[in-house]
Amino acid sequence: MTKAPQTPTQILRPIELALDLARQAQSLGEVPVGAVIVGPDGSTLASAHNRVILDHDPTAHAEILAIRQAAGNLGNERLLGCDLYVTLEPCAMCAGAISFARLRRVYFAAYDPKGGAVDHGPRYFGQPTCHHAPDVYGGIAEGDAAILLRDFFATRR
Amino acid sequence: MTKAPQTPTQILRPIELALDLARQAQSLGEVPVGAVIVGPDGSTLASAHNRVILDHDPTAHAEILAIRQAAGNLGNERLLGCDLYVTLEPCAMCAGAISFARLRRVYFAAYDPKGGAVDHGPRYFGQPTCHHAPDVYGGIAEGDAAILLRDFFATRR
């Protein structure tokens, strides 16, 4: 990991938006994860939260939905120069999608030792079969995202 | 890998259908990969081919589309007792989706040393962060699928 090229404010604004989306997901009974994609000019291209249960779609993680939305809006399956902000360390499915979408940077909040695939498990971006790896910055506003997830799972046990 | 519980005919019918879908993908300029999902009663629940370029969607691999279609049709994000047939070894993104969908078995044709995540790279189903692993049978009708892929990439070089 290297120092992020954005200013703290540039990073925190989309992460705060992603946290708001995670809270919306929680209020709908979904695992509270939110994701935002920012274009090269700093504009918000896409934003989404988990919708697995709502949509009866096991692939409907926040990152997948945001990537599909951004690519659809741009009319291009490659999100060159775009950055993803997400409240949880991406899983293997989402890490694969991030790589295929050629996202430039990934900022995530809470680490996920149980299901994460960036700093845990397969560590996908370091695999020889991963053909594009973004720059990754983990632990951004980690406290807020971790509290949200902990409270969510506490109410379900 | 253990012996597949299906008869050769039960396995070859959906694999042949997946190969037909892969040929359709090729004729549309997509990477030739097809996928079919079969329900517990042997009926075809979903079938799809790669649509990454057509749909401007980096997540539109055959497996992801078939999983979304089957889950949508069943109104359930979990495809319990269902089996996936696909012409190429799944990548990390698709392996993650297969796990989340709780698919029972995966039959694939060609091995993919460059991008596969089942027998190559992250070997996702063997990771401690993978919470459901299907039974996997690789190399089914491998020759046909491999020729299709080889011819496709040969014409693009």
C-alpha cells in the first residue's frame, strides 16, 4: 500500500456516501455494505448497496451493482481512471469484477477476515491469474463501517 | 474429484447446450463461453453466454448471467440442489457467485490456466474464506470447448 493520491476530503466524501448506503441496506434487512464509483473528474458515476435478498440475486453485492451501473452509464465495460469506494473489503466475486472493470483504485473501510479476498483468503489481486490489479487503500473510516456491521450481525443472532 | 452421480447422457446434454451457447457468443464477437443451470428435477432453469461487450457489463460472464436468471426465476438467491454446466473453468468472480448461490455441483469443460480460479490461481473453493464449495467435475467434453476458444483467440491475434 502506498499513500493515496487524493486529499482526505476527496476520500472521505465518497466513503461517507457509501456508509449512508450501507445504513439504507441495513434498514432494508440487507447486509450493510455500500459502494460508490467516482470518475476521473471526481464526479459520482454510480452508487449502490447490497440487494441480494431484495432482488433474489446472489451476485447483487454493492460493488457488482455499482460496477454494472457505472459501465452501463458510460457505455463501456472498462472503467478506466475510475475509483471504487466501498465500506467492506471486497470478496472474491467483487475483486474479480473490479479487476475486469479495470478500476484504478479501491478504497475500502472495514477489513473482512471471514470473507475478504484482498487482504485475506485468496488475496486475489496478487494472484498470477489476476490480469489487472488496482491500487488498494484499506481501513478508511474503518471504525464506522465495523460498528455498522457488528450491530447488524448482533441483531441477527 | 469424485465420480459424478449423473449418467454420461445427463451430463452431456447440458454441456452440449452450453457449447451451443458458446458458439452463439462467438458469432456475436464475445469470448465463447456458455453456461446452463439444471434444477434438482433435471429441468433447465437458466442458460446464457458471455455478454460483456454486448451489454457493456464487465460482470456479464455466462455463469453470472445464468445464476442471476435462475435465482430470479426461482425467487430465491440460493440455488439449492442445482447444478451448473459451463464450457470453461470459472474465474474468481464466477467461483464466488457459485459459492454464494450454493450451487450443488459444477461441471466444466476446458481448463483455464490463465484465468481459472478452481484448479488454478486462487483455487477459491479450497480457501478458508469460501463458505460453500460445490462438487466440481472438470474436463467434460474438454476438446470441443478448447478448440472453440483456441479458434476464437486465433482470429483475434
